[in-house]
Amino acid sequence: MDASPASTAMAETIRQAAERLRHGGLVAFPTETVYGLGADATDDRAVAKIFKAKARPRFNPLIVHVLNQKAAAAIAEWTDLSEKLAAHFWPGPLTLILRRTPDCRISPLVSAGGTTVALRSPAHPLAGALLGMTDLPIAAPSANPAGKISPTTAAHVQAGLGDQVDMILDGGRCPVGVESTVLDLTADHPMLLRPGGLARADIEAVTGCKLSSDHQAETDTDNPIRSPGQLTSHYAPNRPVRLNAQDVASDEALLAFGPTPLQGAKITANLSKSGDLIEAAANLFAMMHQLDRPHVSGIAVMPIPAHGLGEAICDRLNRASSL
Ligand code: TXA
Ligand code: MG
């Protein structure tokens, strides 16, 4: 193991973070997707603190982070398909919705009182170290106030929730930049509840079948929401967002994509000059934070292709634009 002073200091910081979690505290930590607001998933009071800190509606269930498949199988009914998907994609940006085991120790609040639980194993060394050190499942939604832009740096967490958390582990910028893909495995057919950091096509290559999509959150207001995090007004910046911009006004901010950004905006940030959707996903939330300034009238967004990680990017931008 690396014994440099920097890594020794980080090991001590992780030890302190683990201690806070074991005592019911809130610790924000980096994952490969976005920063999470973590608490011991088996501790009702600690989990309740997450909802309070984020001002998150109680009916919106949380993702539980686990170290590996073994930890997952202690919480949820582990199936052939979950094993196959986890073998391919864990640790990584894939969240699986599964049935809770009868003796599941996870707080019912995490499942919003339901019979299922969302599990993922994050691919970030600090998240892995924290899970290993606590030996606990860690409930963690994105570490932002409910409905606001997700954080991809420790500074974003500090600005949004700084006074609500016991500790923020700083792991620099999150490399993927959009949240995990959420896949429901509790029905007959796997259903994509949220497009995210793992592209639909990569999952379909392993399942060998097309994933169905969840349109219920958008259209069916009578039934309980299947993936409540998918309420339309989510990821909202303070300034209005205008999609598929073909031109830009001089008082607008521009979120550009590709080699020929529109000219004339007050401020411009380019998601990817080369038109690379992986780079664009990594930049998305940081650039929305950067452009969301009081002195601009709104944020104009250039067209972005909807394939690969573009599906998740377009999903988040659609939500940001519908207030
Ligand atoms: O990348 C990520 O997934 C990040 C990092 C921190 O891991 N976490 C994250 O968590 O985005 P959150 O809480 O902001 O989003 C969780 C999503 C929501 O859309 C929620 O409705 C859905 O997962 N979800 C959680 N548990 C569920 C369940 N039992 N059934 C259906 N949907 C569930
Ligand atoms: Mg979130």
C-alpha cells in the first residue's frame, strides 16, 4: 500500500468518516457518478437525517451502496440476472432494484415503506474504502438539496448542503458525471427506470433483450410513482433552461456541444468540443452550476444526440427545462 504522507492523511480522513457513519452521522463522499450524501442504511434515525438535510419528499426511496455482490445478497433477493449484471458492471454506475429479503436489516425509510430496495456498488476508490472500513451498507442519494443540480465536486456539496453534513470527503471531480442507470429487476422484464452513466445498449448486450422503459412517472398520476426520483422538475437550475437552441441572445448563457458553438452568448461552456458524449456527461452538472448565474436571463442548450450517454444527458436537461 502507498504510504506517502498524502495517502496516510487520506486513510485517517476515511477512518474518521467511517466513525461518523457508525455513529449515525451524515458523510458526503465521492462516487464515480456524483457525490452521495451517505448514512448507515440500517439506522432509521440516520436515514431520516438524509431526508431532512435534502428536504427530500419521504416517498422518494434511496439507493443503498454496497461493497460487492456478497453484501448485496445479504440485503436483497439475488437472482441469476442480478448476478450476471453485477458480474459485468459492478463496481460501476448501475443500480439494481430488487426485492428485500424477509430479514432485511435496511431501514424501511430507505425503501419508502415498500418491498424493494435499490442497490449499487460504486466504482470510486474512496467510496470503496469507506464501505470496506465501515462494513455497513450506506444509503446515499445525490448530495444536493432536493430538486437541484447534482454535485460533481466537493465544492458543489459544500455550497448546497455544507451546513447539514458532518463531513465531506473530497475526491476531486466525479469522472462519469451523471447518476447511475436505474434498472428494475422485480418485474418479468427488466425495466429502465432512469437512464444514467451506463448506456442502455451496454445493458441490453448482457441481458440479450430490449429493456422496457418507465413512462409512468410522466403520464400516470393516479398510481404510486415507480421511480419517484423521476418527477419532471428535477435537476433544476435557478435560471430557466431552453433546449435545442439554434441561436442565442446576448444576455443568455450558452451550454454548447460540438466544434461550432453558437456565437454571441454572455457566457459559454462547451460540454465537448469534439462531440464526445462521455466527456459531455462528465461536464454536464459542473457546467450547469457554472452557467446558473443571476446576471444571465437563462441557459440556452445546443442540440445533443440522444444515443449512448446522450440518453441520460437529454433526460437531465429535459427535466431541468420543465419547471
Ligand atoms: O449515481 C447515483 O445513483 C447517485 C450516487 C450517489 O450513487 N445516487 C443517486 O441517488 O442518484 P438518488 O437518491 O438521487 O436517486 C435514486 C433514484 C431515484 O430516482 C429513486 O426514485 C430511485 O433511484 N429508487 C431508489 N430506490 C428505489 C426503489 N426501491 N424502487 C424504485 N426506484 C427507486
Ligand atoms: Mg438526485
